Amino acid sequence: MHFYIQTIVGSLAFGSVYALVALGVVFIWQSMNILNFAHGQFLTLGTYIAVVTLHQGMDWPLWLAILAALGFVGLLGALFSKTVYERIRAQPSLVVIIATMGLSLIMENSALLIFGPRPRAFAGFFGRAMIWVGKVGFLGNHLIALGIAILILAILSMLMKYTMVGKIIRAVAYDKDTAGLMGVPVFRFLACTFAVACILAVIAGILVAPVTYISIDMGTGIGTKAFAAMVIGGFGSIPGAIVGSYLLGLLEGLGTIVVGSVYRDAIAFVLAVLVLLLRPYGLFGSPEKARV
Amino acid sequence: MMKMRRRIISDANTKRLRFYNKLKIAIICSVLILACLLPPLLVETIYYLRVIVAIWINAIVALGLNFCVGVCGQISLGQAAFVGTSAYVLAILVTKQGAPWILAILVSLISVVFLGLAVGLVSTRLRGPYLAIVTLAFNLVFVIVLTNELNITGGPFGIRVNPPQVLGLTIDVKLMYFLAFGCLIALYQLGRVVYFSKIGRGFRATRDDELAARVMGINTVMTKTQAFMISAIYAGIAGVLQTLTYRFIAPTSFTVIQSFRYLAMVVIGGMGYLPGSIVGAAIVTVVPELFRGLAGFWDIILGSTILAILLFFPKGAGFFPEYFKSLIARSKVEERWTGEIDISDI
Amino acid sequence: MLQLCEVTKSFGGITAVDNLSFRIEKGEIVGLIGPNGSGKTVTINLCTGIYPPDSGTIVFQDFVLNSLKEWEINRLGLARTFQTIRLWNKMSVLENVMVGYSRLMRASFWKTIVRAPQSRREENEARQAALHALEIVGMAAFADKLAGDLSFGQQRLVELARALVTNPDCILLDEPAAGLKAELVVQLGKLIKKLNREHGTTFLIVEHRTQLVMNICCRIIVLVSGRKIAEGAPLDIVNNEEVIKAYLGKRKSSESI
């Protein structure tokens, strides 16, 4: 029994990580109509910079390293969005996909060259410490991941709903031409949205790093699963991405009990395909949202 | 006006010009083919021959993928999984089951075709990004299964195959060279036949405007399924050739990165441009061999090349023939459209 | 031949077509006019199977079209042109029209691949028919040009050729005159009448400018906000008060034929 509760909490923690990444991908999809296959790379890059370069390499305090990495990757994302992504937007969707895959390849191999192939360990805030609630022990890092993710999601949704900036971002995502006509500097906001998406990805990476090793391919793995989560929840829909991510995390964690840990990664994709066969637009999706 | 029009279309001049054009192309092709047949006879270093055989095999995969992606406009990120399916089915049947080669080859090809059919049917229900993720997922699951089912697939260590004996000769690289090249030529010709047939027109219409295609009588459900099946069968043949040539297969040859490389071949060669796929395959196969020591760099260069092409040069290698054609006057026919419809002799 | 029975179609909150009913008999040339946004294109889309009606039935030659796919409807003998031109830009003009012939090309996949005699014969037929159709509209000299390279008016004609290449029983024309010069529109009208006379092709012409329609249609249906407000001979329509009200400010003098 305790084992199941632990597994569920752990799974939800992973779900949180997927949710942060998936949210970013949905933002980019809604605002730019681009499926960003390179998103996982921003995760990897940011995590490496924060932990390996700044914290472990240059002995910066962790919180400062994290903030610096977030800023850096955010700026990088904004830069990429303006230069690369804007240009490929106009092309048919297949071309866009290949382009982002190419970008992903470039980024992954650059990271490989810079940081080397060896995986690193990262203790995070809790190390291996467990937090005990009665007789059930939870991995501290799991709880942190869950907690911070929920906090961020809550803050983000409030920002989106209630602040001017949030409303503008939503307006631009919905119909950027009209927003432009209303005097919104559209490109700046698109870059801003992209930056936010990248920052979310880096946070996700830092949250998951203590639980799994930091490796060059951590981003691709999580990124692809975030895609699967998005697809399950319904493409292009924000609640869909979040629900899909948590659902995926849960089913992955519980499914591993059944299928064994070697096939853990496969669960996400098999699920995605199954869901699509039954509901081609995912649980919350609809044809309009998937429109390219 | 109609009579003059008809005369222009069947003008003797044009006929002669077209004949000479065809002759020129035929001569160039023959020379190229002969040139390609020379290396096994002249070169002794097995390494170089293997690289060229790799070009032929990759070209076959790229051709198939080009049909699906370039000619029909369907997203397929899992081509390597098709190649891997036939390669593994063949290897498993031959080594673990001791099946005769001919039978094993047949079974592996049939299994790939069915797989292509399945993926194709799934593709008809899904649009753009969904299809991309499903084909991606398919490839990922494929590799995971391959890596983990040690008993059946040999896991990450792969499978070693003993080549068959044909007429007392062990199949070696030189023989495979001719076989692979022959398959490439045959499949390329087949590709041309399909491209210019009603099937090919159906594919291209589905790509350029699916709605119009459906309304004009094309069963796009069938065209999409057929596109995937064609890419699967080409990949299947390539997989068989691969197993025969290298006598060793491992999951690393069929990952998503490899699928991306196949896509790169299609993009560099020009999407929808059949000869270009061969060029693209040559480039993507050979250049990493030139930079053997700098593996990481090569992938960066590959990715950057793709990006550059997509941003600035969407037609890839297909750009050149069209450019040259527009430079050289093709016919002396004058276009005279007076802006009238003449209904005098319908 | 073509009959709509109480057909309704809504998109979101907007009712594009509201309880529409009309019949078209074999051999008629019927016009469908109405101001912008009155649901004319939606009607054609419903008839060609692009989306199913929410309620009501559409019948074509004793076949109920409601749940049929677009290509199945096409194979029954119903062709159309598009208001915004939908040619396949990367294919040649000839290939574009040959695709229109596909409903008569019945050779199977395998036969086509191996170039069996049936496939070759059909390919030749398609080619001849396509050239013939192009000659009819005067575009035969452009057969090998890429469809995307043509001017707007030329593309319209190619689309028309594509629709008539198989001599379908019924052709739905969606604003065929838009963007054409006046003389060309007159020629187009003559062409339609000739096809109607000699091949018995039934036409439904959607226009929101009324010049062409008034000249050649034997009957006109007027659609406003998705509802049929009038139906009858051109002269009756012109004098119909509802119609005049709908086309605000239209005066009789502009209707001179």
C-alpha cells in the first residue's frame, strides 16, 4: 500500500516535469504554429549551465546559478525565435518539423562537444533525503518537483488571466494579426512567449535532475514524452497538456509495475498512439486547435 | 485558331527537339550507370566499396521516403523503423529459425508491407503534428523493443548473420554492390513509372491541395496508405540488402537519428524530386566518412545544412535542373494566347 | 437530378444554410445568387461532400449524398470549380486536368505499376480528354506549364477544364466569372450554353455578380442569410421585391441584358 502511494507521488512528480515542458511546447504551438522538436535541448542546455557550469564548475550558489541559467536560456530562446523560427514559420508543416529536428540535432551535438558525454550527478536541494508522513516516506526531490510545478502553474495561470501582459500574450497567441493591428509589438511578444517556454523547460530540467542523472540526452527523452503527453491530452490545448502530462506520469509510474522498468519509456508512446487511434484529437483536443 | 493551335503542338520541330533531349538524357544516364559499375572491378579496398554500397542502399530508402514525404506530403519520422523491421525479421528468421534465405527474405518483405499498411491506415486519421508524433513514437518504441528483447533480437548487441551461398559463391561485398545497384536502378525506374502515372498524380494532388484532390475524385485515404506502403517496401528491400551486405545489424542503425538522416537525404536532394534522393543519399552517406574523426561535428554540420536548405533553398538539389532548364530554351514554340475562348469546334 | 431537402448547416453559432430546399432537373442551367455570406459556397460544399449537413437530405440522381465522401460523390458524376482557385500548383496544367479524369480511370494499383494495357489505354484516354478539355477553354498551348505560373484568369479556365474533362452529368460552378474580363465572361456563357445543349450537362452556377447568371440561366434561386427568398425565371427575380431589398440599392437599369 505504502509502495503504491510512493509510486503515485513519484509519478505525479514526473508528471509535473512533463507538464512544465508540455506547457512550453503548447505556448509555442499556439503562438507560432510550430511544433518545437528542439524544446528538450533548451532543457538540457539550461540544466547543464545551471548545475554543471555555474554551480559545480564555478562554485556559484545554487539559486544564483539557476537564475542565471534561466535568464541565459530565456534570452537564447528569444533570439532563436526571432531568427530561426520566424523564418521557417511560413513553410509547410513538414518542413518546419524537419527544421526543428535539425536544430535539435545541432544543439544536442553542440552540448555533447561542450560538456562531454559523461552523465553527472546532482544532489538538488534534498539529496537522497526522505520526508516521512506517518509510515510513508516520500523522496524529498519528488515533493519539491510536485510543489514547485504546481506553484508555477498556478502563478502562470493567474498571470495569464489577470495581468495585462498575460492578456496580451493570449491575444497574440489567438490572433496575432489583429493584435498587431491593435498596436501590440507582436514579434516582441512572440519572442517573450518563446522565452517563457524555454524557462519552463529549464525549471523542469532542474527539478528532474536530482532524480535522474544529468545527461546530454535528458532533454530529448523528456521532451518527446512531453509531446506524447500533449498528444494524449489534446494537441494545442493548455489544460490538455497539463492533464495529459499528469496522466502520463501516473500511467507510466503504475505501468512500470506491470511491464517492468525497461519498457518504461515505451509506455508513453504506446499510450499516445492508442489514444490517437480512439480519439484522433486527444482527450481535450479539437480539430480547430490542431489546425496548422 | 484551333487549327493553328493543333499544328503548333505537333510541330515537327518540337518532336525532333524532344527526341534529342531524350537522347541526351539517355546517353548521360548510360555513362553514369557504366561509371557506377566500374568500382568493384577496379577498386580493391573493401572499405570504399562498402561506402558506395551504403550509398545505394540509403538511396533506396531515401527514394521510398521521398514518395511518402516529398511526393505525397505525408510526414514520416519513422522510416528507419521500416528498414529495421525487414532487416531484423530477416536476420532472426535466418539465424534463430534456420529458415532458407529466399523464404526469409519474402517473409521480411511481406511483414514490412503490412507494417506500412498499418502505419498508413493510422496516418489517414491524423493530421500534421499528430502524425509526426505517432511516427516518431513508432520508431522510438521499435528501438526500445529491439534493445530489450535480448532473446529474440540480441538486444543492444545485435545479430550476426552468416551470408548465404549462391551457386557455390559466398555473397561478398562485390556481389552485393551489383545487387544493390541493380535494385536501385530498378526501383528508381519503378519510381518514375509511379510518379508519372495516375497514382503519382494522385499523390501530388493530395500533397498540393488535399481538399481539391478529394473533390476531384481521388480517394485520399487510399493514396496516403499507398504512400506509406511504398516507402515501407522500399525501406524493406533496403533492409534486406543491408543485412546481406554487412552481415550484422544492431539497434543503433535504426534510431530516430537515422530516420532524421533519411529525411535529410530527401530534403537535400529536393523533396518530391526523385533523382535528388540519390544525390542526397550520396552526400549524407559520404561526407561523414570524410570527417570520420569528428563525429559530433558532422551531425552539427548536417543539422545546419538542413536548416540552411530549408530556410533558403527549399527545393534542394531539385533547384539545379529547373534552373538549367529555364536557362536553356527548350522549344521554339511561341505562346500565343489571344485571351479568347473559341468554341467553334467543340 | 440534384435535390436539396430542408438542408441546414451551422458553424459554431452561425447558421450558414437554413432549411434550404430546391430541385434541379436534368439539363437545366440554374443560377444561385445572393449577397456575400449568404451561404452559396456552403451549399456547394454540402453538395460535394466537404461536410455533411446538420439536417436534411441531399439527393443526386437517386443517391443520397449525406454520408458519402467527396470522391464518391465525384464518381457519381458531380464536378465543381472553386471560388478561390484550387489548382495543384506544382503540377502541370495538363496533369491538373488529367486528375479531373480520374473518376473514369479504373485500372487497379498493380496494373498501373506494371503498365498493363488497361492502364496504358486509360492514360492515353485521360491525356486526350485533358487536351480536348483544354482546347475547349482555349488553354491547350499551356498544357506543359506549371499551374502555379499562370495568371488568375488562365487558372480559372484550367479549373473549368478540369471540371468538364469527364463530361460529368452535373457541374457546380462557384463564381466562375470572378476576375475574368467582360468579353471572356460572355464567351464563358456561350460555352456553358453549348455544353448544356450538346452534352446535356446540368449546371448550377453560383455568382454574386449577376451578369452571367441573368443571361444564361433558365431559373434562378436567391439566397439571403442561408435562406431561399425567391426562385424563378430571371425576369421574375429581377422584379421581385424581396430580391431588390436584399441587394440594397440595385436598380432595374443595371439589369439590362
